[in-house]
Amino acid sequence: MEQDLGIEGYLTTTPGVGGTIKASAEDFVVEEVSAPPPVAVDGRYTIARLRVREWETNRLVRQLARNLRISRHRIGYAGTKDKQAVTAQLFSFEGVEPEALSSLRMKDLEVLEVFRAARPLELGDLVGNRFRILVRDLRGGPDSAPIVGETTRQLQAAGGFPNFFGVQRFGSVRPITHVVGRHIVRGEFHEAVETYIANPIEGESPESYEVRAALERSGDVKEALHDYPRNYTFEKAMLNHLAVHPNDDVGALRGLPLGLLMMFVHAYQSFLYNRILSERMRRGLPIREPVEGDLVLPADRRGLPDRERTIEVSADNVDRVAGRCREGKGWVSAVLYGSESGFAGGEMGEIERGVVAAEGLRPEDFIIPELPRISSKGTRREVLAPLRDLRATVEDDGLRVDVELTRGAYATCLLREYTKSG
């Protein structure tokens, strides 16, 4: 599956310990590290820290909106989280009284904290995430400890791990979000809808496979609307629209939450990025230190990679910029391709152009008139995910990993350096 998503190669040279990730949600605990808006007694927004179990963020927002009887557009958050986990994160609610949040009762949800603020949560409010993870069923059991220790040593010496977008970005059970995004970018809206609501995939539940296969065979939207389980809320929303407005594929897509629509395009950009990073590693180019032609992201005021600014690396400044990268004040980047993207120079630019050309893409493809709010200008992303407070120990029940990662980094991509089982 990883190769299908553009993920190839490892930074560390250890053999790997195998193991099972996310045997249960409690094996993967995530606590958001955020910079929330300050408390404002008379603020029009209520901020709530929620702990949830096995809730994908878009579906959680939809259910919160229903329970609170508000539009989902009045709910904000700083970052999305994977479903197969226990997570604690902040949400903002416009025009909702704190008491309504405090008394909220939903399955697998606990309200930890509530306060008022003058502004909602935004994506920039996410600093990172703190993880507590258990990997079970190690190949060598307790004898895996030396391998784990050496892997940790190599990661710390490198200052991080390859900053791939993990499988969750594309759908852990149905890894198709990038395929939907590719169709949208190409203006293939019927194919985008079919990929999302039909398109049975080996490995998903038998119930899901059967109803999707039936729709793919028959094309009978009304029958599918009757057969699809109630909890397939997004698929049923699209089917409802198509039942009333046959062939209006753009209208069916418009019925999805904006966050989900944006995720499709972003997932396609993530797929391209993964391929670029994999090729850089395959060629033996470093990911911590730059080479000539690289574009390096400087640190912002919080010490995080500033994806809005770049430093072009030349023969004249390569040693100086490399020093900043070693100090954790700069990061080599790769393109997240969009309508206003610029390529790196040198060999990295050759890699970026090659991957984009292989997909037959033009910048204007990411301007989507039919769905203008999900058009994407593109940006850049650091190719090394820095680590903070990494601790990895082998115990009787498996490998325990505690670590803090910066925003957008995937703990599963750190774990693959230990397991080598991708």
C-alpha cells in the first residue's frame, strides 16, 4: 500500500522489528499541542477541548453540528486527526453557550475543558502533537531492544525522519482520497464521484464492499440509497443529490463538507510530494542538509518551518544554510504542487519537474472553477520531520514510543523506521 501512495525507502539502516500498529484505539493516543486564542469572558466563540475515541474529524464535526443544532461551518479546529486513535484536541463553536458544550453527551466523547474566546480556532493555531504509542507483536519480542536502541540513535543523529504523508492522509481502509483529488483536478467529476461512492476495494468490510460493488454494477442510485448503511453519511448525501439531480456530479460534490473536499485535492498533492521525497532519497540526496538548488524553509517566530518563505541554496551560501539546518533553524523542502508553485533548482528541481510531468499536470489544473474554494496555490513542505523528546522502549507487551512532532508530521511514518513493515 505504501508504494501505491508514493512512500518508498527508509532513513535508518536497522533491520526492523515488525509489529502491529493500532491493534486498538488505546494503543495510539494523541494530544494536540496548540496555541489557542486567549480567554475572553464576553467572546462570541466557545472553545472546547474534547477527548474522542475512534472519531474521524470530518465525521465528528458533522455529528457535533447535528447534536448542537448548528451549521458545521460554525465549528472550527486547528488540525484533523486519524480515526483509529484516542485524541484530545480543541474545537471552536460560534454562538454556542459554554453550558451547551459542558452538557454535551455523545458516544466515545468527553469534554475536558470549556472557555470563551473572541476568535475561532484556525489551522495556524496547531503547533504539533504529542503521541503515546504501543506497537504490539514485535518480531523478536523483548530481544528487539538492541535494534530499537540503534534505530533511535540513528534518528536522533539525523534530527528526525522522512516527512512522508502517512497512509491516514489517503484513507487507512480505503486509500482513495488522492485518486478522487486527481479526478477533480483533471475536471473528471463523474469519475471523482464514482471513485468515492462506489469503487469497492479489497480489505474493506464485506458490507461496504458488497453495496459499493452493487452500485458499480447497476448504477442504480436509488437502490444504493436504500442499501447503504445509515452511518455512510457522506456517501448518502451524494446519493440523495444524484437521486433528485441525475448526472449533476459537481452538485453531489458540493454537498460534502468543505474540509473533506479540500482533503481530496490536498491528498493528491501529498501523493505527488511523497513520490518526490522518495526519489530524492533513492538518489542518495540528504534530507537534513541542503545541496545546491534546494529551497530551504527558515524558522518562524515559534521555531517551526515557515512554509511561506524560502532560502535559495547556491554555491555561495550552501555551507551557511547547511549550518542553520543542522541547528534546527532551517529545513530542506519539496513542492506541494499547485497553481502558483515554483520548483527548486538543481537536482531537486529536476525531480520535482519529473514527477509533475509524469502526471501530465499544469499549474492551472489546480484552479477549479466548478469548486473554486478548493483551488490550491500550492506551497512547500519540509522533507525532514524533526523530533522532540523521543523515547522508545521495548517492554513485555511491545514497543512503547513517546514523542512530540511538529504539525503535519505523521507518527506512523516515524514508526515505520522501527518496524520496516511498510
